[in-house]
Amino acid sequence: MADNSQVLPCVLIPVTDRQLLLPNVSIAEIVDYAEPEQAEGGPEWLVGYLHWRGLKLPVLSYDAANGGTKLQPDAMRGRIAVLNTISESHHSMPFLALSTQGIPSQAKLTETQVQEAEGETGPADLMVVDVDGHTAYIPNLEYLESLVLESAA
């Protein structure tokens, strides 16, 4: 039997111009796209609010949070990724959500399959990586959480 202790289950999340790479443990659930409750006068990155498991979660546009333009997700192909938060504010905001531009896919990766790469990053990108010859971006989850916390203050 092969030793799977060095394999990390991950999810590739498509946004407008890139794939985000996150470990499975950072994702609470991927849900079908449903039009979020609108947030009047909210920041550019705020798509709206998702009612999920009795909670009202902010839905972020990764593209807008990263300095780009907020695009309307493709309701037929898009999903909403509910993410576990990791900051000290986890107790008050345990989850946030990202709209996707396609269907996220699972990947089981080893250390040799993921290498740091060169590339332009925005404020929401932690780093650029090469995943088996394809470029992916590791999101800066603490930055995304800080956006939500700042707007709520």
C-alpha cells in the first residue's frame, strides 16, 4: 500500500482570470450558485449575503477584492465556496464565502507537484504556484477576512 501521508487534498477554485488553490480543510462547503441577498451601498468586493445553515455570510468577489472588477457570476456554472476563517476573529465570523466563475475541482497533491512560481500578485493573493505545469494562486485568507471585518466596523 502506498504511503499517502504526504498527499494534501486540495480544491482548485476558478475565478475570472485564475485558479485559486486551497487545502480541503479550508473549505466548509461548495454550494450551488444562488443570487445573494443584495447589500446596498456595500464595498465593491461584496457580492451580497448568503443565508447558509442559519448564518448570514458575506459573499466576496475575489476579482474585486484583488483590485479588479466585480463580475456577475455565471449562474449556470458558478458556485459559492463557503470558507472556514482562520483569523483571531474566527469566533465572531467563522465563515465567509467566495463566488466562483466555474465548478471547483478536487486535486490530491504532493509537495513535488506544487512549486512556488513567478508572477504578479494582487492584495488578495498570498503567492503564485505551479501545479503540474499550470499556474494557480494561493489566496490570502487573512486579507479577505480583514476586508469583511473592516466593512462591518
